[in-house]
Amino acid sequence: MNARTFLLLQGPASPFLKYLADELEKNGASVRKIGLCLGDVFFWWPRRTDFYRGTRENWPLYLKTYIERHGVTDLVMLGDGRPVHAAAADLGIALGIKVHILEHGYLRPDWLTIEPDGMSLHSRFPQEPEKIEALAAGQPPAANNRLFGSSFLTYAVYDLVYHVPNVLLGWLVHPHYRTHGAVHPVVEYSGWIWKALTRGRRQRRAQLAIDQCLHSHSDRPSRFFLFPLQLPGDYQIRNHSPGGDLFKIVDVAIASFARHASSNTRLLFKVHPIDNGLSRWPQRIARAAAQYNVADRVFLADGGDTDTLIEKSVGVVTVNSTVGLTALILGRPVIALGGAVYDVPGLTSQQTLGAFWQAPTEPDPELLDKFLRALAATTQVRGGFIGRDAIETGARNVAERLLDPDDRLPLAFRKPRGSPQFRYERELFLKN
């Protein structure tokens, strides 16, 4: 066990990595940490951090030298989308060491993801039903009970603790560091303040939009599709969707809906729960709906219960949100326009988006059960990033999975990390 040396890169804005390091060391492993900004150090203190103060261009060479000098056998990082993490994952794979990607769980609630190589299109988890069936053999059902409470206030405080030192003092300590977020933290927080001040009005408008979407103005009952919006700056969008631009995807989805959906069908967009409000979704979606003459059939809700809306919908359109997996579990048809681990023939619709509006195909419940068993057994552990109980449980379970000598997902399942091809790219961007 002493031969294992884990190098931790950036983690969540919480003390999770420090708890994880404690668990790894309890089991005989060595742990090292590279910090790229002050926020990384704060949640790691008083443990030692090796600071990288160089440029992104010099990062791969620095990391390669560091890995070789310290005998690193395992890399652990939060997601593989950030430029420094993408470069680290590529380097780790090229050097033949183990790369572990940590993230929020594909399953909800109270699960974490820990998988080799990468996520989504980079995930080793197979998308062939026969391979999934083999992984599921003998595995128990995936639990869906809630274990821990959730606190948005704690999440917000942790986020402030991570970013404020970077904003105030980062230019002195790490002059070349660039935040992985799509916007500057100050801009992000200004959006959140405005959303907090307008919370009541947004909730009333959301309920009105939902009521209008569900109400029929004819003898035929209305039917609606749900499109849960993701965060435009999320690397799941930037790296794992056609065009890498959520605004364009939404626009062409509305154009497709106008062209193919029946006149008694509505489309409801739901804003992501932690959207900062700066994307101006009400204006963007209203403008596109008017342009394609479906303003009376396209709605937007910045609120509402997602599970209830899924159950009332006739289908869910998503890029690659985990809401798509929730919808499959609830038995609703789903089409994934980007790269998603659950985009498996027999689960998600493989038809065109135009055909989906007209006759969405439902998931195979037996295949779904096998998929959930296989996913939980290979890439998921119980735990969370926020809250002491969630962090302690997650750290123990992640450490146990990291120290497992056997690969739960075979090396033969590794996917190439080149430029991805998206099934719906041609339909979305060449026909609309």
C-alpha cells in the first residue's frame, strides 16, 4: 500500500479533499497536493501545499516533472473539464498512471462519482447494452434514499471562502491563475444578489408559466415537453455538447419544435437551480419563440419542482443533464443532444429530434435497472461535498474505491480523448 502516492489537484469548494487525504493515509497511502490558487490552500490548511505559480502553457511540463520526482501513482481531480485538469488527465493517461475523476453523482441524491479517465464522452462506462448487462450481473439495486440534509447557505459560504481570497490577493500569490468559471466571481455574485432580491417575483412567474403550459385552450388535452436548462459555462456543455454553446442549442431546439411538434404541444424550459440569472433566459427564449412563431407554446419557469414536471411531461429534452437520468428513472422518454453516460440505445431515444417531438420512445425498464446497478457498482459511492456527515461518508467511500486494486471498469473500455462527434450536430446546425 505504501507504493501508492496520490496527487490531489483542485477539488470542490469544501474541506472534502482534506478528509479524503486523511482516509487515504489511514490506509497506508501517501498524499500530496498541488495548489493553483489561494482557495485551494484555504480548505487544505494546515496541510502542506506545493504551489504552482506558472502559466497554463508550462503546466504539463511542470506536472510531468513533479509526477516523476515524487513517484506519483494516482491523480485525483474534480472533473476533467478545467484546462489544467484536462491537461493533467491527458498526461496521466500518457504516463500510464491512474487518473481518477471526482464529481457530483450521476445518481441523486447523496451520491458522488469517482471514475477512471474522465466523465461523459471520456467515461469508461460502456454504452453497449450487452456490456452493461455484464457489469450489472450480481449487483444490488442502486439506493435512492436521502441520507443527508442539504444547505444552500453552506454551499454559498464555502463558495465565497474559496473565491474571495483569489479575488483580493490572488494577483500577488498566483499572477497567472485564471478561474475555471465562465465569468468572474464578482460578476457571478452580483447575479446571485439580484436573484435573491427578485425571488418572490420569479416564483410567481414560474408558477404562472407552469399553469399556462398545462392549461389547454382546446378540446384536445395539452401535452408538453420539459427542457431542463444547464449552466451555459458548465464544462458538460462546453466540452460535451454539439457546438459547445447552450444558447445556440436552445435556439435550434425551439426552431425544431416549431417545425415538427403538433399544435397542441408545448415546450417548457426550466432554469437551473443555481443559474446566476445573467444568461437572460427570459429574453432569449421569448425572442426565439417569437422568431419561430411559437410564442404561445413555449414557456420558461425559473422555479417549480423538477420531478413533478418530469412526471407530467410527455418527454424530456436535455443536452446531458443528470435530470435526464432522473427522467429515465421516472419512466419518461428522454433525448440527449450531447454526450451523456446514460445515452444508451434502449434507454434514451435514438431517433431524430424532429421525430421525438411527434412520438417519443420510452425507456426499457429492464435495461434501466441493469444500467443503474452497473453504474452504482462501478462509478458511484454514497456521500456529498457539503455538510460534515456527507463529507465524512463520501471521503471514506471514495478512499475505499480509490484503493481498490481491481479496475471496476476494464482498461479495454477506455474511450479516445480526441474531438468528439455528436449524433445530433448535423440535424441541429445544418438543417435549422
